[in-house]
Amino acid sequence: MKISQIIDELENYAPLPLQENFDNSGLQIGDISAEARGVLLCLDITEEVINEAIKKDCNLIISHHPLLFKPLKKLTGKTYVERCVIKACKNDIVIYASHTNMDNAFGGVNYHLAGKIGLQNVRALSPKKNSLLKLITFVPEAHAETLRNALFNAGAGQIGNYDSCSFNTSGSGTFRAGEAARPYAGSVGEFHTESEIRIETIVPVYKKSAALRALLAAHPYEEPAYDFFPLENEWAQVGSGVIGELPNPESEQSFLHKLKTLFDLQTLKHSPLTGKQIRKIALCGGSGAFLIPDAIACEADIFITGEAKYNDYYDVENRILLAVIGHYESEVATKEIFYNIITKKYTNFALHFSMADTNPVNFM
């Protein structure tokens, strides 16, 4: 099995176009055409992780946080990042990062956290905007099913937990073929009417090219008609953070103790208690404090994240409870997501969870 095949599975689950503009997810180092011997899964990459990969004969490391977040202007080994790059290259180790694309993906990091807490009706807290297109095309009735299936296989027609979504209406298409044409129906120079199906479906912006290629390959017409329209609809399942509900409300103190146990926390920071019951919960792993206004606007009872600034604890006032569980603690389970994605397709393959403690924050 090629390393590229493993990466394809990750990118099918969390496509790179879902990453934020500041990010550097994707291939960091190495040749993905190499045969995969073993994979090491981690949150962060340190020299200890590189050494672990060498010891376990893993020539692919998949991390959540990118090793190369800023451009390298030189490679002298003076920083841990430079030393990791040098050692990975010397040992033919491929390094791949799935960061904010995995944060924003449906079923990604924040959905995983929500599942761990036991939330129901989970959806994106700040859904992606300007990310969807409406595709409309017209096809002879006899070819409608074939064309629909081709579009669905290319990634069209996905709405939340539903796939193969489309709307279809019958009508009449007209055309007259020119001298150089090779018409599917009718004759050159003659006016022709064809019974057609108008197919409407939804397509993520980043899948536009794939959908168009599928349409052109499956359509019987020499010159098929189609339109792409940008949509103002929010992409409810994809975006920053998530929000959901507990099956039964809990007191603030009871829920905070539950968080401390669930995430094995030495300490849990939170804003002053509000005296409200906890039912609606918003969360974002990592540095998610920028979503506090969204959580308040959605009338969440608590917002859980990995990091917050001092003033954030003031700014929430009595409108919402803020709970900060630690950046590392909120995202370390990303390794489990990687594991589940890969083993779903490749059941008998050497996958290893990194045993290195890469949390740079320590407590006395």
C-alpha cells in the first residue's frame, strides 16, 4: 500500500480546502508514492516522536498540528523544527498534518469531543459560509439516473446526514445541430425537441471541478447545458466549533466535575458560576475563544475550549459559563479519529499511537 492511499482516506474525510487561510495542513515532508511500512499517530511532532517512528519502523507520521507552520528560511538544526525536518529527511519519513480541516470537518475533532461528552443534535457552531453551489443541468430522460449517480459519486448531493439529494422535473429541451455537430438525437440542420429531466443538486465549492468532470463524462450530449449558482446557505455541518444538547440538564458544578473526569484534567479553569442549569453546550477544541460570541448568540449555557485569555473570563459576564480544559487535553483524541478513518478502509495495517508526551504545559 502506498502512503498516498492512506492520505487519500484522510482527505476524503477532512478535505484540505476546509482548512483556515492561516493554516498549513497537508503534506509537510516526504514522498507519498513510497510504500507504507507503518504509521505513527500524534498530536504534535517533536524529536522524541521522530525517534519513536524510527524505532517502530514507521515511515509515515500523521499529526494534528503542523510541524511546518511558518516558512523555513534555513535548515541548520538550531531549532527543534529544523532538527525534526533533517531527521525525517535522513530517514525517509513522510510527515502529514490534518489540522483545521479536521477541526472544521463533519465528524472531526469537535464532533468527537461532543460525542465524548454525550451531546445530542450536534451541529456546527459557526457554519462555513460561501462554500456551497447549486448545480443545474438537463439530460434526456433515459440518462437521468446514470448522470445523477455520476454526480453523487463525485461528491454532489450531500446535505447533512443525507446523500444522493436532488430535485428533478420533466420538460422539453430544444436544439438544432449545426453542420459540424454530432447530435445525440435529431439530425443536422433540423429543429429537435427532446424530453428531458432538469436535475438540481448541491455541490461544495471545492468539489466543483470533480462534479463538472463527472457531468461531462456521463452526459450523452455533445454540448450539455449546466449552471453553477453560488448559494448564501450556511453549511450547517461544517465549520468552527459545535453546539448540542445534553439529554438531561445538570448543575454547573456537577458538569464541571464531569469534564475534569472525562478529560483526565489536573486542573480546570472556568469563569464565575452563573447559577444556571447546563443543557445546551457549545465547544471548540484548541484555541477556540474567538467563538465565545457565537456561543452566547446561540444561547448556550456553557462554552468549552482549550485556551482563553484572561479578559475572556470577564467578558462572558453572567451570560455564559466559560470552561477551559487545556489545548492539548482538548485535542489529544485526534489520534483516535485518525485511527478510525484508516482502519475503516485498511483493517490489517501497522498503526501506532505515539507514546511521547508532547504536552508543553506542565503543572506543579
